[in-house]
Amino acid sequence: MGVKSHSSSIVDAQADRVRRKAEREGLVRDEQPEEPKPVKKAAKKAAKKATAKKSAKKATKKAAKKATAKKATAKKATAKKAAASVEAPADDTDAEEAVVAPDPVIDEPTVAAEPVVVEPTASESETPAAPARVISSSGSAAPPKKPTAPEDAPAPVAKKVVKKVVKKVVKKVAVDPSKRPPTSGSGKPIPPPPPPRSTSGKAIPPPPGGRPSGPSGGRPGGPARGPMPGGRRPSGPRDSVPGAGAPPAGGRGGPGGPGGRGGPGGRPGGPGQRPPRRKGRRRRNREELQPMDVPSYTPVDAPVPEGEVVVERASTALDLGPKLNRTAADVVRFLMQAGEMVTATQSLSDDMIELFAAEIGAEIRLVDPGEEQEVELQKLLVIDDESGDDAPLRPPVITVMGHVDHGKTLLLDRIRNANVADGEAGGITQHIGAYQVERDGQKITFIDTPGHAAFTQMRARGAESTDIVILMVAADDGVMPQTIEAINHAKAAEVPIIVAVNKIDRENADVDKAIAGVAEHNLVPEEWGGDTIFQRVSALQNIGVDELLDQILLVAEVEDLRATPEGRAQGVVLESNLDIGRGPVATVLVQSGTLRVGDPMVAGAAWGRVRALINDHGEQVKEAGPSTPVQVLGLSEVADAGREFVVAPNEKVAGRVADTREHWQRQSSLGREAHALAGGARLEDIFDQIQRGEAATLNLIIKADVNGSLEALTESLRKLERDEVKIGFVHRGVGGVTENDIQLAATANATIIGYGVRPDRKARDLADAEKVEIRTYEIIYHLLEDIESAMVGLLAPEFEEVVTGDAEVREIFSVPRIGKIAGCYVLNGVITRNSKVRFIREGTIIWKGTVQSLKRFKDDAREVAAGYECGIGLSDFQDLRPGDIIETYEEREIERTLEDLDS
């Protein structure tokens, strides 16, 4: 351990300890040669000795004269030879030869070679040569010492010449003092500090490029070998025999090999190359060390945006906060205080958004995703409405509405002289049918809507697209639920209503009762002083049909219906389906303009150039004017029924509008029904979940023939949902059942419902292999009845207790080996053996069990009626008292319906 003395520095005290530690860890730099002693001092000493000898020789005059003569002769010869020796190295080659030292002699590796000093002589045959360079282990030349004068020193002239030569050599060979290693106060070199270490304790190697080179002495290396060319050292075991010297400075360490390090200035050898560290770990650690953002809250008195703020449904706290001048932390904190566990990136329900807005006093309007963008898209498709008093008259659009099986389609058959009702499954209309007929040279367009409860949306679309509504009411049935619904749709559309009382030829027809039922809904007939037209007809017997058409034309003339046939067409999609041979087909009603073949058309997210137009007679036409129903071929996909269609200025605008709408529709539908994929069961497996008391989810894949039927079926099935049984729609689409549907059903554990479609052979084979259930239907109410019956059968059974008899205990009897027997009098009903019993004392049930024995006097009895005495033995109950009531009962199962789940 180093000790600091009064004359040493703190560096000297620690130098030995640092040097020993560096030697242990193999971090010793090559030893540096000692600094050469100044040459001037040696020259002065030699001069003094020469002066002393001169004074001794001058003791006698003779000796002095001889010496003076010899000196003069020596001066001339020395001056000539010295001048020649200084002028001799004129070229570079000679100069280099004058300072090149001989090869170093291999000696002890740790001891630096002593510099060899060349002493100049004053003899005539010798000239003063330059001192030899000393080659150290690091390959650098050590600064030579100035030659010391011999005892028989030459004349002063020779000394001056030698000094000049030595100065030139020293100036050329001397090392720059700034590049010398640092030394302590005692002149010893200070070793470099130990290199930095990593967390694992290993030394961190220097960066590529090496350290600056410097002089270094020999050090232990590999096997005893001389220096290798290029400065490389052999890599070998650390405990090998020491070599004679180290490689020159600047050499690289060995590429492999255990232990060791390169020469000074080179990269250490060390162990073999390590695999590069993964950047992902560094990046992850860096991200974990990043400071977390502290949630900021808005002051309570912060202002609220004025006016109505438009907020999209399913917005997150990050989206909602800035719109209401709040932060996401404010929204999350408020909802958590209200008991809603939400995050800043979680979609919020409408109730959550409205609750937060009410809390801060903001007025908001919820819109569907993409609704604001739809306004911008409408500007690209806007059409100037030129319909006015100067526009030509157009045919009226008539919608026939009413309850199912009240004769709507049969009436249109009579008008069109066709037979459409027979073609409908079950004799009921399942699609919207659009037809155009001519009466007295005037065209009339009819739209037939379904009357079944499931087709509410279809009736609503028909009412919105129409000019006049014909309300069909059967004279034998009167006003029915769908009749009332049709009245409400017509009133909402603000269109005139003509009531047609049908089936007046029936024996049980009661026309007055039917008219009175309609009048209760504010449709007062003209004969009663109202403004509603009532027409008695019989579609089956073709009675009153012509009069009905005249009434339609009369009302149309009063309405003064006009539309311009010029310009780009626009209208509404009545129905759409996927045809196997023709692709997506849309039934549209043109409301203004003229639709032509080749027009770029947009209908919701579907678009395309019109490839063909087909009228209601199945004929291809080139164009369709206002109030004309046609089928359109050429769309990119099945259009949504009820959507407005517009002819775009060009295909580029049409594609842009459709793609934008498709994007927002996809965004709004994400996650809406994703819960069905996360869990659920098929119809045949759902009973087990209900038995376990779990809320079961019935997964369904719905495939229909047309878009309207798909929509109606979906809405009807949603109405069947109860708390115990939920319905998850995994997929809904138009077209036949395909193999993709089978695979999706197998993955989601779903049942496939086909309405008006059937699977092909490959799909059936795959369904059998995957054990997927497929149910197909042609009539919608059969489908709904089947699903409802299945759901009712899945419900857990319920039981009720029915009292069968009661008896009063009047006396207690004790029977050996049996126990106590109650002597009873039957008050009501019948007491039956082995029936369930409740033991009641003072109005409180104190025991439940069964009647173990029943006797009438000494005989066993199966039952005892009211008014008779009997003996009753109870199982496991002996605490009998006079006055107690024994009540017998039985459990009966209650037949359940879907309405029971609502209670």
C-alpha cells in the first residue's frame, strides 16, 4: 500500500497500488524508457578535466611549447576532417544511415536496452559519428544522450563541431514532449487508469480505432517469439513462457483466443466475438425508463363550448374530452366515480357521453360515425332540383299496404292481369314488388309491400317513396295490428290515403264494422263528413277495381305531381339481391331525371356503371324516366334497401364517394357484434347453459334471398331476445349458403338460417363433416315460430305448489316401535299417502316432509276425503300437538312462454 511522505504527492502514494492492480488484470502498458540525462553536463565535466590536465602539463616551458605545437597541428587536421564529416551526408539516404541503429538484441523483455553512446575522438583516422538510435519495444526511437568527452579530450574546436552534430541529430530524433506519457514527481511513468466495467463486471473494450500509440517496453505475451510483422502478436494462453518483447504500438489484438489484449493503441483480443445485443431489449428498457405523463385535470370553472357540439357515437375519452374543452383524464375520472370502469381509449356508450355532457353543462348531438363526412360527400353529388310548375306531369306512385292476407297482391294481380300471388311462398308477399300499368292513357306505378309484422322496414320505405297509399282492410277481419302500423307509416310520410275495403263478397263480411274501425284512427270517410276516400272492392270477384283506379287518378290530379326528366337521375333503392348469373341486382324507383345505360351510379357504399336496365315486364330498356321502377345491373355489391341512389358526374367521383362510405360503415360496425365470436352456442347446445343458470347466447348466421327479407328477419329475431337467451348475429348476407359460411359457423359455433336460399352439395357435405346445423325456410312466420318454440323449450321449467288437502290434529297416539300418530280430521280436499306435507302451527310452517302412513281406523288407506277421521304418521317428526294443521300439496309444472321472461 502506497504511503505519502512529506515530499511526495498524492499521485506518488497511489502509483504503486494502481500499477500492481493493472499488472494483475493484464492492463500493464509497455514500460517507458527512462529519460536521457542532459548531454551538456557531461560535456562540461569533460572540459573541466581537460583544463586541469592542461594546467598540469604547463609546469615546464618545454612541455608547454611542445604541447602548443601539437595543438596547432591537431587543430588543422581536426578542422578539415570535421568539416568533411559535416558536409558528407548531403542526400537523404546518407542522413538516414547516419542515425539508423542496429537490430535490437533479444534480452530480458522487461528491461529496456541502455542507450549506446558514441564518444568522438580527436585522432586523424577517426571522425565523430552520430550517436546510434535505440529501438525500444514499442518501435519508437528513444532520445539519444549527448556523447561525453573522453579523458583525453580534443581541442575546443572539435567540441564545437561535435555539439553542432549532436544538436542536429537530437532535433531530428527527439520525441515531442507533448506526446510523452505523464510522469510523477519522482520521474516514474504513471500507468493508465483501469478501463470502465459493465454491470456484469467485464471490462468494456475501447471503440474501434485504437488508442494513440506511444512508447512501450516489453511485457509478457504469448510463446517466446520475436515481434510479428504488422504489429500483430500471437494469441496464446496467458500463462505461456514470456517472450522477448511486445509487438509495435498500434497493432490489433488477436481475433480470438482466450484472454490477453492487443498492443497499445489496438483493440483488445479477449474472448471470441459475442452475438450482438438485441436492439428490442434496449428500446424496451429505454421506453420503460421514460417518464410517465401525469394526468392533467381541467379546472372546474373551465368554460364549456357554446352551442351544439357534434359528437360521434362510440367516441373514446380521448376524442370526447377536447370537443368539450376537457381532458381525457376528466372524462375517465367522472365515469369511474359514476361506477363505470373505462379507459381513455375505450369506446363509450351513448349514455356515458350524454351523462358527462350533462355533468359539465354542454349541449351535444350524437351522430353516427361518418355522418359529418356524408355532408361533404353530398356536396359532390348535389343535383339542381328543376322541378317546378313548368316541369311535366309524372305518373303517380301508389303503395298498397295493409295486414297480411287481406288481398293486396291479389288486387294488383287484377290490375296487371297477372298471377303473382301464386308464385309467392305461402301466398304472402315477401319482397317489394314494383309494377307500372296504364289506365286511360295515363301510367300508374304500384308498389306492393309485405303485410307480415316482420316487414316493417319495407312498409316504411314504401310509404316514404310513394305519392298515394291504398290501405287494404278485409271486411271480415276488420282492423288488424299491421293495418294500424300501415296507417301510422302513411301519416308519417304525409301522403293521402285511400281505404279499400276488400272481401265484400264474403258471407261474414261486415263492411260497416270495418269502416268504423278505420274511422277510430282519424280516417273519417267522406260519407260521414270526412275527407278520406273509401272504396268497396272484391279483388277475387273483380268488383270495384276500375272505380278504385279512377279514384287514384283523381287524387293524383289534385296533388299535381311533376318532375323534370332532364339531368342526372336520382331515386331510391326499393329492393336488392344477389343473382347467381347477373351479380348484384337492385330494384330502384327513379324520382327525377332519367337513368340511362352507362351512367355512373352510387347507391350507399355500392357503385358502378349501369350495365343494363330491366323493366317490370322483364324487358331491357335503354333509359327510365321519373316514377319508373327498373332493375339495375352493374353495381359493385348488393346495395342497402332504402338508400338513395344518385348518378354521379363521373366514375372518379362515384368511386370516391362509395369508398368513403364503405370505410365509415366498416368503422361503425367494428366490435358491434364481435361478442358473438368470443362466446356463444348453437341452438342444440344452448339448453345446458340455461340449466346452469347462465345467460346463453344463440349464435346465428343469416342468409336471405334479398336484402329486404334479411333486414326483416334480423329485426324479428331481435324481438325474440330475452335476458336468459341472447341472439348474436355472427354474419348476415344476401345469397346462398356457401362453404365459407360453413367454416365460419364451425369456428363461431353458430347455427345457419337460410331464408329463401339453400346450400349447394359441397356446402352440405362440409356441414356434415363440421357438424354444422343448417335450417332453411321459405315463409318467414314459419321460421319465427320455429325459433320461438325452440327458445321456449330451452327455458328452465317452473313449478307451482297446489294444496290438495288439509287436516286438523285432534289427538295424539303413541305406538310402540312406530312413534307418535296424529289423530286428524280432514277439513278440505283429500289427504293422500306419500304426498308432500307442510306442518303448520299457529300459522307458521315448522316442518316439511311426507305422509309416511295413513290409516282409517285399523286399516291402511290410500287416501281420505274431507269430513272423515284418519290417523297420519309423519316421517322424522314427533313434536305433535292438538290444534296443529297438516297441509298436503303437490308440485305441478307450469307451461312457459317467451312472455314469462319479460316479467
